[in-house]
Amino acid sequence: MKERIERYLPMVMGCHQRADRSFSCKGRPFVVCARCTGEIAGFLSGYFILFFVPTAWWMVPALLAPMIIDALVQAFTRYESRNWLRFATGFLGGLGVNMLLFLTAFYIAEQLFL
């Protein structure tokens, strides 16, 4: 199971797996970078957060924007963000993706059953 996760998780996430942009545990870097770790954490925690926070369509781009801006600025300039910032923007992005799926599912259910 561990070997499958190490092999397929970076492919699913589209992760570059750079060790300098990854968190590490006991000297061994995580399988995915800090931003992808944040995306996974945000997506999974979104299942709990979205039941307590009111949601709206406008929140999706607001949650995705910090991750996209940080990634683009880092890609096209000499700016190098820290892992904690990559994780934080990834967390918001993962939460935004979860919210998009959540709102889409409710919209489809509403159209089909009401």
C-alpha cells in the first residue's frame, strides 16, 4: 500500500516532488511538496469545515486565488516562497476545490430532485 501511495499520489496531484520544497520527517522528504500537502489537508478537512461554514459560489475563486498567485509569481519571478506559505495557500486551494465539488453536487441534486 505504501509503495502505491508513493508511486501514484504525486501523479494524481501533479507534483514536482522537489525535496527543497517538501516537508520532511526524520530526514526523509514527504512524497509530495508542501503545496500539495496543503491541498490534500485542505481538501480532506473541507468535509468537516463545510458543514459549519456558510458556502457561496464566490468563495471558490477567493480560496483558489492565493495558491494560483503564489505559484505564478514563483514561476515567473525570482521570488521563492517558504514551505509554510506554500502549505497555507495549498490548504486554501484544497478547501476551494472541495467547496466547488460540494456546491456542484448540491446544485445538481437540487436540479434533479426539486
